[in-house]
Amino acid sequence: MYAQMIKTASAGVKSREEMTDQEREFQDKIDNDIKIEPRDWMPDDYRRTLIRQIGQHAHSEVVGQLPEGNWITRAPTLERKAILLAKVQDEAGHGLYLYSAAETLGESRDELVRLLHEGRMKYSSIFNYPTLNWADIGAVGWLVDGAAIVNQVALQRTSYGPYSRAMIRICKEESFHARQGYHAIMKMAFGTPEQTRQAQSAVDRLWFPAIMMFGPTDADSTNSDQSMAWKIKVKSNDELRQQFVDQTVPQIEYLGLDLPDPNIKWNEERGHYDFSDPDWSEFFNVIKGNGPCNVDRMKDRVAAWDDGEWVRDGLLAHAQKKAAAKVAAE
Amino acid sequence: MKNEWPLWEIFIRGQHGMSHRHVGSLHAPDAEMAIKNARDVYTRRNEGVSIWVVEAKHISATAPGDKGPLFEPSESKIYRHPTFFDIPEEVGSM
Amino acid sequence: MSVDKQQLLQFLLRQGDNTLVLGHRVSEWCGHSPILEEDIALANTALDLIGQTQMWLGYAAEVQGEGKTADDLAFLRDAWDFRNVLLVEMPNGDFGQTLLRQFLFDAFQSVLMGRLMKSSDEQVAAIAAKASKEIAYHVERSADTVVGLGDGTEESHDRMQAALEYLWPYAGEMFESDDTDAAMAAAGVAPDPAGLREEYDALIGKVLGEATLTIPDSRYNHKGGRNGAMHTEHLGHLLTSMQWLQRAYPGCEW
């Protein structure tokens, strides 16, 4: 998802007997759905894992501005331009809410940004794919945000209060994203033959990257148990992926487009769609930095931050001068 | 980092007649810019009619460990709640 | 007094093209600003400008009476038909240059909108009434930022001074007036821009002074945008991106 393959900072799930009194009390709260708040006692590993997860989630929102931002200046109508700009602006807002949640754990936003820029933190694999035609913008809103929503709706119940509240606010704003995306791709799918071709191309290219967003299969997902016990993660990767596929296949069919995977078939017995596994070697390559856009995405983010340093410093220096003058006048 | 803008807690009155409610936080060089940033970040969907900002470091809070002594003693004072008292129906609404 | 439709159309295109081109420029920042809070704020400014464009060009299309829409005017005219001042098509440069350009324009708009709200043309007055609230916020925010950066660090001051020197020769065009302006003034639709200069100079003088910036002595200004006689080379590139889809796939619904 927006937070993929978060390494849990723990040696494994402890049994109740192995826990200290404090740890047991903490686990009881989580089991009883009592939220953990910033000043409450929490195991160091819980704090570290959360910082990593929320930080990666925040980074994903901010890097996620880039592929869609790529089309703001080329949006085909004034209304589409406004919608896309408002949508990408929301992503910046979501990044901001999430960094704020991480800050309640004692990690500053600037520090998290530094770790990202030094390559020591990651963001979701999906944003390392390019947006190549206008239909991609519809597909990103519909498929990528659609996949994110599946995960984020589940995460509204996460155990850490500030993270959960950020998720609730984000989900409320996010429902507009998927709808505007589907609306845009509908126009393309039902448009001229050239527009339909673009829509098909978008679905074909983005389908597998979208279902990779949920992370490796449960069998290969080594970090999940502790995170599930702590309710940092609420549903398994495969569960969420299946949920996404089930809700999305009929939406592709409605558009009259070809399914992007010949193995997508309704399985009566399971009550779910069957589908092919994505190419996991591609996924691990993208995570490692070898996706089509990894280098450019980081270059853009680092440039924005570095080029903006004089602005941040300048405005702060002015505020400090003003404050000093006020004190002197009193 | 030494040049990080201070962190501000943002409180917004959603509608006339309601209290200000904590909605989140953001960074700004000073209070005036914090208010403007809050307007741009937290009222994009028409969510506010008034904004308060407080620099995060100025907020004092109760310690989680004091929850017992602070809040539990009031649990037993149930006579403070109107439902404690049975009033005959004939008396009418009270 | 009745208004010449062609003159009114020119006037409306000037308004709409200014906000269209500047909104486009500001939107280029999305995802690349110095800090998230500024990124979000700039997007709000761009969204306001796009909204104002829809109103101005929507009315322009109506006055033109050829069954066109605001989108037709935005996406299907070539550079010589654009009527925006050169200032708004100047490249973003660094964040300081963008904000200084914004302030020079916001200050003009804030003076102009006050007058347009009293326009004899009801639709112009209504658009101005809606836009003026947005502009009041824009000018406050851009002025604060110009002051903050001008009176910030040595580096930020120098960059702002350089931006002012670069953009100053483009400020004067906003106060040029011609037949169209005379016709608008005579009909009570809009003031003659030349008459707004004094109020403008007072406003920007105060802010730039607080920002410890020095306004260049020269009053020479570039012109040609308002009547389409000569735009900068930058506009063509801007339109190349903006209009590409509509040009490459004509007649589609989006």
C-alpha cells in the first residue's frame, strides 16, 4: 500500500507470559480497541515501527503529487485542470496530516524528509510509474486512489490515535479522488476511438502496479504478525488485494474495456475473482530503486526541498526579527 | 533541524455557535502565517468560520499516568447527572 | 450609454486572459514548492484564478455570440489573440520571483476590483464581487511573503531585489490605456487603468518599503500584451502545453 513492506522493529510477537506488566497493559488496551495517544507509554518498537510506517505513508502522498502533477499544465479543459489541481493539492494536504501524526511520536518532519532524500526511507512503488496519456490521470484517481482507499478505510481503526484520526480525515477527502478519476476515464473509454485506445492503454499499464500496492503475498510478508497484533496493520495484504480486485473488475467491464489480465475470472466457489499474480521480481526491483521513474521522482523532490531552503530560512529569519522587535518594544 | 519552522496546533470553529475544535497541526514561521496556512490547509472544503492557532510547545497537558487520580474520583458522583433522580411522570418535563 | 460589443469583448478577454495565464503559471508549482504549506496555498491561489477565468471567459464567449465556450477561448486561440499583460506570462523563476509577480498583479487587481464592483455592467460587477474576496486574500498573502523574504536573510533579500528589477519593467503595462479602456470608462463598465496608478503606487510602495526593497527608478515599461501586438516568447511555450490535448484531438469530450 502507501506503506509497503514496513519492517517491524521487533524480534517477533511476544506471548503474554513474555511481556512485562507495562507491555501487557499496553496490549490489553489495543485488544480492547482503546486508542494509544502520544503521551501514553508505548514499547519503543511500536513507536519505531509507526514512525517508519506513517513516514512512508506521508512520503508516498508527497511523491504521489508528481505523476499526476505531470498533467496539470496539460489538462484539456478549465474544469479538468481545476479538479486535477485540487486533487493533487489534497495529496499535499494528506502528506501534511501524516507528517503531523508522525511528529506526535517525536520525529520532526524535516528529519523524515532528510531520511527520504538520503534514500533511507521509501515511498509506495506505484509512484515510480509514469503517467503517459490523459487517460492515465483518470486511471490513477480510480485505480491507485481506489486501492489506497481500500487500505485506508481499514486503517481508520488503527491503534494509534493521531494516525487513526489522520486516516479518517483523509478518507473523507479521498472519496472525491476515485470518483473524479472514474468520471475522467469514462469520458475517455466512451469517447473517440483514439480516446478509448488511451483508456485501454492506461488500464493495461497500471493494473499490475496497482495490485502490487498492497505489498507481497501474505506468505512472503514477514513483518505482518507483530503489526497485526499492534493493530498498526488491520487486514492482510492478500485480503485487501482481493477486496480491491473484486470491486474493480466490474468497473473495468462497465467501461467496456478489455480486462488487463486474461486470468481474471469469477470463482463461484470462493465467491471472489481469480487473477494472476503480478510479476513480483518487478515489484522488488521498483522497491530497490529500479522503477521507470525512481531517479526522476527523487531528483524532483530533492530539488524542490533544496531550492526552497532560502525561502524557508528567509521567512523564518523575518519572523524572528519581528518577534525580537516586539520584545524590545515591550 | 535548527531551521525547521515551529509547529502550531490548529483549532477551528466549524459553524457559528460551536466551539473551536482541534483539527491538526502545521508548520509556520509565526502566528500570522500559521493562521494563513491553517486557512489554506484546513478550510479547503468550507470547514471553518474562525481559526485559533497555538504554538505546540505552549500547550500544557495532563500526564497519562495521572488519569486515575484526576478522572476516576468523579465516576462515583453519579448524583451529578440528571438521570440519578426519579421524578414522577405526572410532574411533567424537568 | 450602450457599449460597443467588440470593445466589451476585448475588455473581458483582458481580464480572463490575465487570470488564465497567471493561474497556469502558478499551477506549475504544484508538487515543487519549498514547503507543503506553501504548496497548498499556491494551489489555492491557482484554483481561484482558474475559477475567475471561467467567469471572465464565459462572459466573453457570451458577448462574442458565436456559440463558443470559455474552454474554446482558452484552448483554441493562438498567442496573438491573447490579451493578457506580459507580466503574467513571465516565467516562474524562483519562488521569490513567482511571489513578487503575484504581488505586483494582486495589488493591481485589488485596486481594480473595487471599481469593477460598481460597474454599470451587472455581470462584470457580479464577477468582480466574487473575485474581490479571493483577491483580498491573495494580496494579503503575497504581500506578507514579499515582506518576509525581502526582510529575511541576506540571500532572500538579494533574490527579491533581483526579482523586482527583473519584473519591474512589466508592471507599467497594467496602466496603459487605449480606445477600449476609453470606451469602457465612458460606459461606466470599468475605470481607465491610467487613473489607478497613484493608488497602486501607494500600496506597493508601502509593502516594498517594509520589505526593504528598492523600486527601480526607471519608469520604462514593456507592452504589447493587452492588445496582442507583441507577447513575450514565453507565451507560445505556455500555450503549447496548455492547448496540446485540445489541438491534438480536436472535437473530443473530456
